Amino acid sequence: MTDPVSPLPEDHPISEDGPAPRAVQATLNWYALALGLPNVLMQLSNIKVGYGVAESRVESGRLDRHPVKRLRTTLTFLAVATHGNAAERAYLREEINRAHRQVVSRPGSKVKYNAFDRELQLWVAACLYKGTEDMLNALELTFTDREWDELYQHSSRLATSLQVPRDMWPPDRESFAKYWNDSLSTLETDDYTRTFLRDLAGLAFLPTPLRAPLAPLSRFVTTGFLPQEFRDEIGLTWTPLNQTLFTRFVHTSARLNRALPPTARQFPFNLYLRDFRRRMRHGRPVV
């Protein structure tokens, strides 16, 4: 049975091509918060992306030092990239470019990277799309093949809202699956990035009074949503009992999601979209 997705209100952001497809509407969902950290770990399991983030000189955008601001930036990107119009996406892209100009390896760095490397940006966008798929499946939403195809084509904006040309996005879901599987075989971390990623999973960047009660749940949810290839690369253990408990957690949260009114489901994306538009009107920085 197809789980209903509430119709968009009249003032909902639409693309220049009309209202967003039904599956795309469902992506503005609070549950993305649960998949945010595992998605970051997926992205950073590419060693160049990992070093780019771990060594970033953009102090205000570091997840390990400014988690709330980084969360706002990431969720704003997802909301605008998938639901904003062309002018909004262009503004967002320039804001990201402004920050990315500082993300380049130093002379003598162990790993060479540049945030404008389109292959690295394609990998980040691919992880975001995969996270979207995982979220909708976790929420037990059902879509037709055509709706999944619409979502995939629409998700090319996750790449083009960075610096990736549209023709670099795999043309269909079958091509994406090949790209994804090929990329999994090239995952690479080292002691430095593995430690950084495990610290992120355990919320090591939080003050001890917050970290102590939250870290076990964070590590459990983060590891649960990671494909096994990433767990193995990062060094995160997962047992059959963990999987049983995680399956119950996902099923319960999917039931909770169905009980929420549309506005609550869309929080905090609806808030961040309004905030982005206000910042854009006043020419204020977003990133």
C-alpha cells in the first residue's frame, strides 16, 4: 500500500518546471536528521573528502566545532537544492563556492585535495542521494518505479548545486548503481581519518555532559544506517543483535512519522527554507 504524501501547500517552493514530484516532496522530512551523521561518514570515507573536512580552514563550517551551524548549512543545502528555484540554487551555489575556495590541501599535505574537484563533489552528491533513498525506505514509503525514476532525475540538483555538470550525473538509476558499487570498491581511509570518523559517530565534539548520554545512541543509529562496506572501512562493529534492535527502531520511527501532521514532518526543513529566503533577500551569507 502506498503511504500518502500530503499535498503541498499553495506557498510551497516549486521548481521552474512545476510542483515537485510526489517522492521529492517526501524528502523534506525530519527523519533526515537520523541519517545525517551516517551520511557524513559515508562522504568522508573517500580519503580526499575526509582530509578536506578534517583539515578544513573554514572554521565556522566545521562539524566537530560548530555542529549546530553545520547542521543548518547542510539541511539548507538539501532543501534549496531539491525544492528551490533556479535563482535560489544559483545563490546557494555561489555561497558554497565562497566557502570551498578555502578548502584546498596545504603544500606538503599527506593527501592532496581541492573542494572544487568535480569527482569529489559527485561523490558527495551521490552519498546524499543514497541517503535520500535510505530515508524513504526506512520510513516504509512506497513509490512506483516511475516515481523512483523521477526522484533520481530530480536529485541531479544535488550535484549541479555544487559544481558538477549535469552530464556527469549518471543518466539513470541503473547507471548510478554501477557508479555506486564501483565507488564502494575504492573506499579508503587511514588512521587519521578513521579516528576522526569514529569520533564523529561518538559525538566526541560535544561537551561531556551532553556526550555521555547521547553517544551510545548516536553510535548505534549511525552504524545501523551505514552499509557494511563503510562499517568495515571505518572499523565500526555490528552484531546480529544490533541489527534486530535497529530494525525495531526503524519500524517504530516509521510509524511515528506516519502519525505526524505534514508541517511537523517537514520540520526543520520548512524553517530553514524560510531562513534561506530571508538571508537571500538581504544578501546575507548562508554558509
